Amino acid sequence: MVEMDEFQRMENLKEWFLSTSDVHPTDVALGEDEWSLAQVVDHLVIVEKGLLVALSRAKERMPAETPNLSKLKDILESGQRYEVPVPSAIPANAPDLGLVLETWTKVRQKLKARIEAGDLPGADVMVYEHPVGGPMNASQTLEFLTGHLVYHKTRVESLLPKKPASAR
């Protein structure tokens, strides 16, 4: 099942964030005008929670226009800083990482249950309209979530202190 494969990629990326938060400070900004690791995770959870709700409420048909997924994919793959286009997805200033991780686990459990039950809207139903990528169905939304995780993983990796050659 394609959706479970996508979900497993999302789980693997979540594990990267969890292991990274175990060995790096989570409450310190990753750079000037950058979020902390806890804020990055909070943002990821906010987006996933919002899209889980969107999956539950989706009823509108996909419009005839073609989503601009290639432009969105280019942005996500670039790893370059990009301002959050949806203000409600901006993380808290000092999120409680423990609570955020509990929420992430619950969101993922619900998403997995929907996928396993075959309870996702069909390809002809719009789940989400991304400000850059445009309208997306359930499969495209899951692909976006994976790309979003990859984007933030790439960003965090580029901002984390580099280990000295002798420590590798």
C-alpha cells in the first residue's frame, strides 16, 4: 500500500528528529533568526495535526487546476530558508518538547489508523490547499508531509554544530 510506504518514511524521519533531540539542545535557537529544535518539532506537529483534521473534513472535489507540486517540491528539496506561509503553523516561543512529542505520537497513531483502515479521501477529493503547491488530495498531502519533514531535517542538519573531524 503506497500510503503505508509514505507513512513509514514519515516515521523514519520522525525518529531522526527524536534521536537528534536526544543529543542536541532543544531550547536554543539553531542560528540567528532561526527556531530552536523544539520549535521545529512543534511546527512539524502543528502542520501534521492540521492536515490530519483536513483529512477528516475533506469533502470538496479537487479543482480542475493542476497543483503546482513541482514548485513546492523544489522549495522543499532546496533546504533554503523559506518563511512559513501559514501563520497558524508558527511554533510557540518555548514549546514543552515532552508535550509536543506526546501530541506527535497521538497524531501519528490516528493517521496510521486511517491509512490502515483505508479511510482516506479518494484521489478526486481535495484535502488541503497549500499556499504554494495548490490543492492536494490525500496521497499528495502525505507526500507533502514527507517532503516537509525532509525539508526541516535538511535545515536542522545544516544548522547543527559540525563535529570536529577527530570526533567522527
